[in-house]
Amino acid sequence: MKLDRKTKANILRWTAHVVALLPLAIIIWRYYTGQLTADPIRDITLRTGWAAIVLLVASLACTPLNIVFGWKQVLPLRRPLGLYAFLYVSLHLLTFVYLDYGLVWGLIQEAIFDKRYALVGLAAFLILLPLALTSSKWSMRKLGKNWKRLHKWVYLAGVLAVVHYFWLVKNVYTQPIIFAVILGGLLLLRVSPVKQQVIRWRQAARKRLRVLTTS
Amino acid sequence: MLIKKRTGIEIPSSEITPEHLYHSRRQFMKGAAALSASALLAAACSPQAADVPRGSADSGDAADQAPGEVSTTTDELGDPLNDYDDVISYNNYYEFTTDKDTVAFMAEDFVTSPWQVEVGGMVRNPGVYDIEDLRTKFDQEERIYRLRCVEAWSMVIPWMGFPLSKLLAEVEPFPEATHVRFETIYDPEQLPGQKRGGFKWPYVEGLRLDEAQHDLAILATGLYGKELLPQNGAPVRLVVPWKYGFKSIKSIVKIELVDYQPTSLWMDAAPNEYGFYANVNPEVPHPRWSQATERRIGELGRRETLKFNGYEEQVAGLYAGEDLRENF
């Protein structure tokens, strides 16, 4: 059975929605079955943080996937993935200020300035906030050229998120290193000469493939 | 096993929370947790579902999950003991895994018998103690202590054990001995975390001799009126309640009297972050986070961290005239 382009796009879109909502569903399910460890606040913090960074990186991976493999279908996923990343960042921050610190501003202030990882995390949130607010088609039209300029800040948010991860772990750096390598690779693919070269390789490979299949 | 019941610090009985109040407080906490979490997550589930006891979905021997007897329900400050279930299911023990929630599972088959502890170094009577010797030779007493992790969470735990000073008195340190060095078992087959790089295994900790001789410093062999489980450091571990949890080394096989300051595993791994003393101190932040507050497991929100973890009266004298910021 051959699926038409529209059906394929729909399947992809719905899969993205389901996968992106899964971490939240797991948190809720684990909460009601008492499986958020002995320290549920910490567990919720870790789970929302992890979902946020994965989705942010996934959102940043769409364009490079198109560059390397020519998968145009993934481009429309940038917005929902980015918005879901923002949802988890917001839940993550809300857990920190509300569940963890009980909205006691004095303590929160102190915690943010004593914990340098909290400071970069907050910076990432403050960058993502205007991006989330201007994610609609209407804003895109309204902002015109400036929209792209504004949304380039997402790269910095990604870098800050990885730094945030690096600074909070206690001497076991495997996970943050994995994210740093992936993010580094994704950013590298956007550098113009690298991008052009990769596109040339892809087109050359496709041509060879076409020659092989037709001869 | 000879058991003498006694709390760490004598407290007037008027300060102990009556049991019905203690239970209603736990209920309130659960209710509060349910309320705020559901507000946060906007979960449209039935509220009474939150009353399902934690861990009920886990497998595990029912006998393992039940606590033994304890003499009281609070510490001397009136704060309730943490649930046995929490104490045995939420552990930092990197030799098994860095995932606190999985340590108990990973540690299930850890062999703690036979077990010997070598006590030596600069002492008149060095010796090898069988774990059973330690249990029978020294009166086991109950000590209710707060445990404050350097990661800024804490629990109240009823330990069973005996003062380290009693063991030290028996081996008779030479006058030249200034410090005590402790070592955890090295057995990468049983402790897969020891195959991981980044740390110089086995785990090493140390105390100044006068700290080690302080009555609050104990060697624990049990908790909640039962033998220690592997995830909590079985069969014998140190408990130094006025210091961050990582000082309280687990599964000890070697205790050595030395005339130098031992370098602990954490000092070696990150010298700018973990000092030799590691006294709980809200005024001295970790380089990357504040130590001013902590989260008591089982509670919402935060509470202020107490200097020397609330044992200032008993231990501050050990550090008279010392710069606690310098000696972190």
C-alpha cells in the first residue's frame, strides 16, 4: 500500500504529538500509582527537564535532517516540537518555584543566584518565552524578516540547556556529553559551508542512485 | 543480639509528637501533595487515588518492606521519622548505580555475610572483626538521626548501632594517630559501579580522631529495628549525623588509624567542591548550589538547613576557632 504525501504528513504529525505528550502522561500515571520515588518533586523536576531538552534538541534536528537526508516532511514538526519543549520547560520551572520552593521569593532568589545552573536554566526559559509567544502564523506574517532573526535565538537556548545539564550533575557526565555532541553536530550542519557541502554530497548520491536504477 | 534502646539525645517526652498527631500530619502532607500536584499537572483523576501507598506497585518481599520496632516516631526536634519504605528505596550508592531509585533493586543480591572488618594502622591492638563480633561485642543502641545529603534533601532515620569510640577504645590508637581512614569493599563483580571511570574506587572516607571519638559518630548495623539492607550500607556503615551524607561511608571493610588527613573519594574526584570536613552548614554554599535549605523527603516545600544539621550544641566545640568556610 502506498501512502500519499498528505497521509504520511498526518501520521508523522500525530506521532510527534503522542510522543511529546508521553512524558507528561507518564508523570501523571506514576504520580497516581505512587511511583515518583521517595522524592517526587525531584523526580518531576528531572522528568520535565529531560523531556524539555530532548524535545528542544528534536526541534533543532528537523532542519539538519532535511539538509542531510532531504526529508522535507519533518520541517512542519519544528513548531509543535518547539512548543512542547516550552511546555516542559514551563512545568520544570513551575515545579522549581512552586512545588520545590513554595513560591517563597527570598529563597528562590537565593537559590537562583547560588546555583549557577539555575541561572542558565532561567536564561534559557526567558529566551524561549518570546519564541513561544510568536510561534503563530499570524506573528510570522506580522514580524516578517524579524521573525527569523528572533527565532535564531533558539540555538542559544539549546546551548544553555546543555550547559544547565552539565552544571547540575555530580561528576557523572555521560548524559550531558551525549546531548552536547548531538547539539554540536546539529549546529555544525547549519554553518553555511558545511551545509552546502552536505547538500552537494546528497545530490551527488541521489544522482548516482538514479543512474543505477535506470541503467 | 543485645539491644539497648536509647535515642541519640535525651529529649523531654513532652516534645514527642503523639502518634495520632503524627499520623494526621502525614495524611495532611499527602493531601497537600495531591492538591498541588494535580493543580500543577491539571490532572483530572480522582483525588482519593493519591492514598494508594507508595511502592505498592513495586514487587518485593512483603517482609522486606515492613519496618521493625522503633521506640519513637520523631526525632528530638519533633519531626517525624521517614517511612521505612522511603529509607530503603531512595539511596545514593554509586557502586551500584547513580540512579537513587534503582539502587535497592541492584543491591538485592549483594553478599554481606561472611563479612570482616579489618581495624589497624597506628593502634596497639589491631584486629579483624567478624560482623557478628561487632554486633555482639558492642551494645547495639537506637539512634534517631537526621541525614542531610549534600544534594539538599534529608530524612530522619532510626539507626541501630554503637559508638565508633567504643571500637577505637578497644584497638587503642597510638598517640601519633590523628585521623581515621575508612574503606568500602572493592568488588567490581558485585558492585558494577566500580567498573566506571571518573572515581578512584574503592570509596574512602576519613574523620579527624576527635570527630571519630565523638559520641554521635556511630557504626550502624541496622535501621528501623532490623538489620541493614545492602542499599543502606550493609552490613556495617558509618553514620556521622552532623556531616553531609557522603561522609557516612557504607559497607566498610577497613578502618585504619593514620597520622595524615585521608583523601576521600569525593575530595579526589572534585577537590574544589567536596572538602574533608563536609560539615552541614547553611552558610557555606556548594560551589554550584546553595546549602541554605533542604527538602525533607515526604514533605512539600523546603525547610531551612540547620548548622551542623541541628547538632551544633553537641559538636561545635570540635571546631572552636576554626574557619568553617576554609575547612569546608
